Amino acid sequence: MTVELFAGIPVRDYERAVAWYEQLLGSGPSFLPNDTEAVWELAENRYVYIEVRPDHAGHAMHTVFVDDLDARLQAMSGRGMEPAEQETYSNGVRKATYRDPDGNEFGFGGGPDDAT
């Protein structure tokens, strides 16, 4: 079975949102389907996109689980992005949550820290 994912994030201001997600994700959009959407491919056939939908902005909650959480957090920090929250669950799984200018949550999760 092939699984493809398009996870949408409603935003108010297109230019501001594109700039923020470029800083968070470390690259420009993979493609621009129209003048109100921008799409980033996170992995093969797994996309996240912003779309100007002011009435819905600020309500998205996405978490991407990665195998290189520490490296990603360090890279994002180097681009001036710091998480709004960081958590470690009882099983050792970790999560860092970022909030875009509209309040949408975009998190990165990873397995237990090898150093612990």
C-alpha cells in the first residue's frame, strides 16, 4: 500500500508564513500550486502545506517524528528558531513544539536521548 500525506496549515498572511516555514524547515517550498499555497516535501510523498485561510488560522497541530531530533533542533536553533515547548514523556520520547505567527503548532518528536 502506498501512503501519501498532505498535511495542511491554515494561515492569515502568506508571505509571513512562507518566511517562517522556510526558516523552520531550512528550505524554500518544494512547489507553489497557486498564489495562496506553498508546499514542502518532508520525505518522499509526505508533504506539509500552508494555505491562506484566515478564518481557520491558528488551529493546526502537527508533529513529525524524526530519527535525528537533536541534529534537527540544533539546525533550527542555528537558523534562529527556538521551540516554544519541549517535553520528555515517561517512555523517553521527546517532543519540541514550535508555534508559527498564527499560533499553529508544528512539533518534532524523537526517540529517547541516547545519552540518558
